[in-house]
Amino acid sequence: MNDRDIVKIIRILKAQLKKWQLPITTALAEGKSDPFKILISTVLSSRTKDEVTAAATERLFALVSTPEKMLKLSEETIARAIYPVGFYRSKSRHVRETCRALIEHFHSRVPDRLEDLLTLKGVGRKTANLVLALAHQKDGLCVDTHVHRISNRLGYVVTKSPKETEFALRGKLPRRYWIIFNTLLVAHGQNICRPVSPLCSRCPIYDYCDRRGVTRSR
């Protein structure tokens, strides 16, 4: 693809977003949820479908809504609330450890710096950047499997891992698009540009795509 076409691609995907269901963490941010809820939701969302994450987040926050109160829950209680998210037992432990860190080091507030977020248990670059973007409206560039896959399929970057993709995008994607890029590509990936046999015949950005790595499509 021509790198300059990224502006057209983003404009098209923004229009398409009105037809699609928002990713769970984006939907929480749209609802003006607090940063703590967004942080915990992103921790739960790893390797878990959006609808499962959404239900688990609501069950957990129906019990408690602050780090102090969350820390009073046992790991088993949290595990029961968030089941069946992926790795729910380890995530229940991460939730408690994260709450303890928020209380002890950040005055019970979700930090708004990448390096601080990365100190929290269960928080990697993907989660930290998503929290920055959605909870604090800062320039977080969240690269998950959808963003990595689609950025490479388009031919916008040529990378081997999400981390490589993040740094490649930081070097060329206009900063004004960093916050929304994840939301657009996750929605596009869930609805059209799927991992296996993408729906190329229905793709609104087909004309701009190099289709790198696509061997079968519909």
C-alpha cells in the first residue's frame, strides 16, 4: 500500500465503526467509566472474547468498585466472579496484586505514564497503551493481534511481532491517530479482516490493501 493512504483507510474505518459493536474496553471508555474499571477490564480481556470479558467485568464490579474494596475479596471470590475468562485463576491473583500496587504506590489511582503502568502485575505494553489511550486520553499506541495482523496485511509495516509493530507504527503513523487506531483495527479484524479466510469481498479498504500473507479469502 501507499503509506499516504493510511489517512483514507482510517477515514473509511471510522465510518464503518458505526455499523459494528465497539470492543469492550472502548465501549467502557465511551460510557465514561473510571480508569480503574478500564484497567481491570483490559487485564481480564487477554485471550478472552469480548462478550465474556464484558460479563466478567460487570459481575466483578457489581461486588466492589475500588482498589481498597477489591483487595478485601479473596482470590477465590474474584476467580468465581470473572470465570470463564482465560486463565481466570492467575488473573484473579493479578487483580489483587494490581490493587495492592495502586494503593501502595499510586494513591489508589491508575497511573497515566507508560512506565508506571508496566510495573503493575499482568500489565504488558498492549494493556498499558490501551489504558493510556482510553482511560487517560493520552497517546497510547496499543498493538494487539488484530493491529499486528492487519497492519502487516495492508503492507503498512513489515514486522514479526506485536512489539515490533508498535515501534514501527510509532515511527510512521501520525500521532493524531494513535488513540483510535486500536479500536478501528480490532473492530475491522473482528468483523471483516479475520485471522483465517478474511472477508475480502466485503472489505471497505480492499483497494488499499496488499493482502500480504492472505492465501484464502471469501
